[in-house]
Amino acid sequence: MYLVTDSAGADLPASVVLKNFPVLVRLDEDHFNFSDANPGGEDVRFSSKGKPLDFQIERWDAQRGEADIWVRIPIIRGKDQQAIQMHWGKEQVSSESNGEKVFRTAEGFSAVWHLGDNLEDATSNNLDGVNRPDAPTTNTTGMIGDAQEFGVDKLLVIRPSGSSPDRRVTCMPSGNADRTMSAWINPTSFEGRNWAQASIGGWGEPERGQKPHMGLSYFTMTGRGQPRFHLYGFDPRCASPLPRNEWRHVALTVSEDMVRFYVDGVLEETINNSGDLVSKLGTLKTPASTPVDLGDHGNGRGPFNGALDEVRFEAVARSLNWLKLCFENQKPLQSLVGPLVQDGDEFSVSHKRLKMKEGASIVLSAEAGGARKVYWVLKDGDKEEILAVDCYNYTFDAGRVAEDKKVALHFKALFASGVKTLTIPITIQETVPDPVYTLNAPKTWNGRDELMILPSISNLAEMKTNGSGDLNYSWKVSGMATISETGAGKLVLKRAQNSGDLTIELALDNGGTVVSHSVRIVVEESKQDVWVKRIPSSDEKPVNHQFFARDDKGRGTLHYRGRLKESAESVFLRLYAGDKLLVTQHQKIGADKKYALSVSLQAGLVAYRTEFGIKRGGSEIVLEKAGDLVCGDVFVIQGQSNAEAWTDQRVVHPYRSPWLRSFGTPSTNKDRARDAVWG
């Protein structure tokens, strides 16, 4: 097989020389007969120019006919076609697969997790992962074999054997040393639990009392999906956000007091918290002894949400061409490694031309004796798309078309003499009907009553008869903010946030042409919504410093409800404004000992207080008091630490107002955070 770095492959500049590069070799039953090798690939070997090459088998699945093998290549040059040999077929031999010889610590690899069947570190540092028993990660389909799914309840801990209880190790880049952090990521969301945000992983510890924390070295994601070097206070990040639910190769390098970000092998701009370009990182102070985290920021503070594959921490700042080649070699339609070379010199395809109905598929086969790299390429007008690489059998799917269409399928093969191409003209005939429908809606809506919008599809029965009745709905609501839900071929409008024109658009398809229709609705809200009164609980009483929201009439209601633990003839509730008694209420107590009292509070700069008690045998006994009660308007502030009245030194802010109240506690402690505390 060949490593192709000229324009027919990974396309590296002629000046590039990469040393000790771990090349991913993917085997497939299309070009390799797994039955000719030992069941676990124990007999597999690699060489170049007669010299053995170190390798590690990450995955060998003879039943599925797939394997992923990492081969250490001493030198890779740009604009080159380099041959390596794969050997197999000897019986009763032991495997020579060894990750420590491929990912050598002396060559910059500090930790490498393939995250397939196991959580082991491929390097000699043995920074193996251990699943949390109560919240283990789960296997999922990755970019290279399997990957691991992480999340709030899917965590692992890096705990190498022999490490101290606090998981400290001394094998990671420290001080201001160069480093690289890279991974394949497939995030489902970017939300973090707190300041740590969603973390790919890292090491280091913050400097107490210092911001930014130059002792940290964590690769995280911002809430917008930007890869970020997290220092807490100064957090340089990639300028471009990433999508959810898509695989991307991300990397960052640190060298010469600068951090650089790469996405899919392309250098991106580095910006700061304010969106300005960053020209200097500053001096890192990463401690020499530190815990290491993967898929988290430590102790569940910042779990990654989604799947991770092939995560690497390195003690060298890899070059642009190194990271580009990682992406080109590891992506699904990889461009670096060719298939095992076929014998002979035949160059042919099984079909010279095709005429197909839309939705149909056909298996094509090819021969390319001596080819170093092969591609199946679809040419549709001016657009070319690589459909498959390194396979001699390909299933072409005609897909759906809006009308009869002509395309061309190219089988391209790279030989020592250059690239040769065989072209298969294909005609795709339209045979499946697209949906025909109208979108009906009332002309006006009050913005409050639920409104259901449904399409009326006139040819639904015909589409079902043709097997094309499975429809894809895409709803769009524009013109104003609304609350809505979609499902089962319908849109339910629950509430409008304004008056005016509201446009409902539906894009409907069954795999072919997308058919779009829209309808306009005039929203006419009432001048004032009906006030919804709060229903008090059966056990409710005021507490010190409590705030009461006022209603549409400018008044709040204070409830005192519950069941007495002692006998009494009646209960009483007194309401004071300061020391002035405003009102007293009484209620006789029945056999169930239950009571329910309430008083009205006028909103304003008034500090109310209450006294609650019982009357028994002609005497009144005060049981409970609550003071510093206020009534006014509610403001909900959402913003993590921005919603807390603290200074940067984490002490209570010196500005205080007796008329401002907060609810809850600024704590991540699972017990304290649930406290209903007014202050």
C-alpha cells in the first residue's frame, strides 16, 4: 500500500518533512480477505524498505471485515508516494501490536486515548481511564471504530496505577512548555454545569487568588460551541463556533506565548472574551504535579456533552501540516493511505452506462491492478463529490430527483504513471410524486388560545401507494416571538408575545423536491391578560426577609396556613408596618386543627412584620414571628456569577439596599443550593 501526499492524496507541500508520524491504516473486506489472517490479526506485520515498522491494532473485527491499525512511519515527505508493506499469513505467531512503541513519550506523546473497546492510554505513561461505577461512559460509533459518550451522568476518571489518591502525575507538560491537545468531538450540546463549561479534558490547577489562572491547561467549549483554552478570566478561543451533532477534528497548540486553534486541520483565528484578536497568550505556570482529566474538568464540574474519539495530549506544539495530515488521514474519506495494491494491470468497471429510476440502487465493481489510490466521484453539473475511497465495490444510490436528471460517476485510480479515470454516464428518471398540499390557518388569532396548523395533502394516498408517504416536516415561525410545539405533522401555536403579522412556513418533502408554502396570521392580543392568582399550599408561612410579588391591583397576599401541633380555641395573625398594627385576623380551630389566614400587603417601601399565635383559656400566646417583609415587583436575573452580589474577592458587595431581595444561595453544593433562603 502507498502513502500519498501529492495532489492525488493528502496534498502536502514538497518542503514538508514529518517524523515519527502515527498513520492510521484502515482495512476493509473489500480489499483484504480477513480469513487469510489469524483471528485477531496476531500475524500482521508492517515494513518499509525491508525494515519493520512499529504498529498498534486498535480494532480487529474479522466478522464485520474491518480493522483500524496505527503504524509509526519514521519519515513522511510532502508531494510524495511512499510504499509500505503489510505482511500476514504465518500461523502460531504472537502479536507484536504495541501502542507504546507507536506513541512514544520521547517523541512528544504524553497521553493517547483511542476510546474504543477500552479506556487505556496507548503511551507508556499509562494514564488509563476508569469509569465511575454510578455514571459510566458508554460505547458509541466513532470516527475510528468506537468512541465514548460523555455527559453529566457519563464520567470517567484518569487514575493510573500507583498514582496518589488525588490522582497527581508528573508526566504532563509543565510551566510554559509547548503542548498540543487534540480530539475528534461530536457534541450534543455546549451547556456547562458552571464556570468550567463542557470540557474535552486537560490538566493543571488554578493559582489561588490570581486571574487569569495561568496554572490551568484545559481544552473546553464555550456556550456558543467555540473550542477554548480555559484559563478562567482570560479564555482565548477559536473564532468560529462548531455545530452540534457533527464530528469535527479540533486541536490547540501552545508555543512562543501563543495559543492556536485548528478545526479539521485548518488554522483558525484566536479571539478573546470580547471577540478581539489575540496576539499573545502570556506565560503559563502549569504545575509539574497535577491531576489529568478526560471528558471533564475534574470531579464532574464540566462534563463534555457528546462523544469523544482519539484524544491526544502532547508535549510538543505540532505544526499546521502535522495536524492537517492527522485530519486527512483520519477522516472517513481519508486521502493519505491507499488500499492494498491489486495484482495485474486490468483497469475496468462493471457497467459502461446506467439508466435508473429514482430511489433505486445498484452495486458496481471495478478492477485497478497496480493502483495506489482509488476514488468513486460523482459529477453533477459543475459539482464534484467524492462518494467513496479505497474500495473496488460500490453501491450507487440514485436518490430522489425533481425531474429526469443526468450525472456521471467517475472511477479514478492513481498509478505510478498518473491518474486514470473511467466514466459511467447515469440517467435518473423521476418516478415518485412530490407532496401536493395547502396550508390552512385562520386570518386572526388572539395569541393566547392554542392554535393547531395542519397541511391538507391531496396526494397522500398516491404517495403511500408508491412507498413515498414518509414525509419530512420543517416548520418556520417568523414575525414575532412565539411559544410553539411541533409533532406528528402539525404545528401547535401556544402563545404569541406581541401583536402584528405572524408568518407560518412549512417545507415538506418525501425525499425529493422540498415543497414550501406559507400563510399569514394577524395576531390581535387583548390589552390586558387575565391575572392568574397563585394557589397557596396547605402548609405555608412567611420567613424573615421574604419578598411578596404584587398583583395587578398593586397588592400582595401573605398566607399563613397549616395544622397546629397543640390544642387551641383559635389562632390569630397580626400584620404590622414597622411598629404600627395594621390588621388582626382570627380563626376558630376545629377538630382537624387546620388553619388558613391571609392578609393583603400594599406594595411600597414598607417593612412589614407578622405575629402568629393561639388563643387558649382566655390567653394569647405568640408562636411565631417574621420580620423585614416587603412587597413589590419581581425581576429574574439569569447569568451565573453575574446574578450574585459578590465582589471579585468573593465577599458580600458593600452596596446594600433594604428594598432589594434575593432568593436561594450562591452555592454549587447539592444540599445548600436547594435552600429556600431570602436575603
